[in-house]
Amino acid sequence: VKECGPVHINIPLDEPLYDLVELEHSGRKYSSTGPNNAPDRSPHHGSVPEELQVAIHQALAQGKRIWFLAGMDSTHEVLEPVLTELEGLEQVCLWREDLANLKVGLPLRDEWFRTAPIDPPALLISWGGPLLSKHFQLFLRNNPRFKHWRIDPRGDEIDTYNRLDGVWQSSPKFALEAIRNIVQNKRQEILTDSIAASSDTDSKNAV
């Protein structure tokens, strides 16, 4: 009989695994919008949380990067179209865990964050489960302050990088489509302002 080694089995489990305990929240901001299985207790129906909108506008206006991070999750073909659009926008970078079951985005590779001089984002928007890349997690924890918002259908507070500013209780599809619209509109506004400013400068030079 051929000898076998140890076997590792991944089993998805939903919290809570034991009795619920009522805890006081840490004061972080929560917003619940869009279709999900949890009760919707937010007045911001159908809109991106105001604090997140401000963070998006500030990052884009200042020429800073916005990172989207997909953690471990089941197959998500439904997210592919909106993520493809986001990935094609200037100032946006999409990262994905290998077990996120996505075909778009940059895969996380430890060597990139161990040796490459990569600048941290101004805003990180994440969803899904944990990451396998330890160096990516350390990179985020050890970098200067940046905004981090998490999309979670149950509104769970998962502060892996000690940077969590808010949790948007929403399905990833609904949330990402709403965020895409804001990013596209803001990018168009910046482009329009840039063209107008350039035209004014040309007119003054002509005079």
C-alpha cells in the first residue's frame, strides 16, 4: 500500500460558530444599501455612502490611486463586466486573490510587495474572504495611513490591515456598479475641467 501524506481540507463556515455575544461597535461608519440578505437599516438607499464618495472624489482629484481588492470567494462571473470597466479606468488598480475565482485584475504575488517599490493607494475598496499573500497584508499594514472601505453583504467588520474606515453592507455587484458610476463621472468632470483650463490658457496666450 502506498503511503500518503497529510490532507488539507478547506471547509467554508459561516459566523457565528457559537453563541452570539452583544458587543459595542468601535465607532466606525456603516451603511447598508442595495440588494442583500441582511435587513436594510440605512437611510442611504441606492447610493454610495457619503464618506466613501468623498474619499473617491478626493483620491481622483488629487491624482491618487484607488485600489480594488477581491479576496477569496466563490465563482463571480457576475462581477466580471463591472470589474473590467473599473480596471480600464485611469487611477484605478484591481488586485485579486488567486482563490477569488476572477479572470480580471492583477494576481497577488508576494515577491512584488517584498522587493518592488510600490506606492500605496489613497483608497482601498475590498470585498470577499481572506488573502493568502502575507507580504501584501504586511505592505498595507506598514504603509502610511490610507482610507479603507469594505463591501460586505452582512456588514461584518473585518479589519485585516488595521485601516478600516467603514463597512458598506451591500452585495459586491450592486456596490461596485454604483462606485463605477461615481468614478466614471468624476473622471469625466476632471477631464472636462482640464480641457476648459487648457482652452483658457490658449486664449490668453493668443491675445
